[in-house]
Amino acid sequence: MYGPLIVKPGSSKKNKTGSWRVEIRPQFLKKNCIGCKMCLLICPEGCISGEGKNTYDFDPMYCKGCGTCAAICPKKDILMIKEEAKD
């Protein structure tokens, strides 16, 4: 009954979700970051990476533009900005 809805493990790497991102994306300012990892932990797509203060960034191939990273940042070091035109 639910067979066609099941996908193989690891399919998220193949099916890039960033292709249907809303018209905004995160911009990591990298000025006030304290390395708390809250953005990395809250991201529903797991597209944020980094190892410490002022090193975090996102993978645009998987980011949907939901804004949870910017909302959770205690230092407001992540802004949601308008998506640039794709050439």
C-alpha cells in the first residue's frame, strides 16, 4: 500500500532540495558567532556545516530557506536575505 512512497536511504544527496528554495536564503555574517552550534542542530535539512566561531555556512544545494537558523541564533549573526537572480 505504501511501497511507492518509500525511497532508498541516502536519497537526499541525490534529490537536492535547494532547487525549490523560497526567495530567501541565510547569510552568515561571521562577526558575532559564539560557536554554539544552534543553527547546525536546528536545520531540518542538515545543510549547515562548521567547526567553531565564525566558521558556519550552508550548502545552497540543500537549503530550503526556512529561516530557522536565523531565528535560533542567539547573537543574530545570521540574516535571511533575498535570493540573488540565477544566471
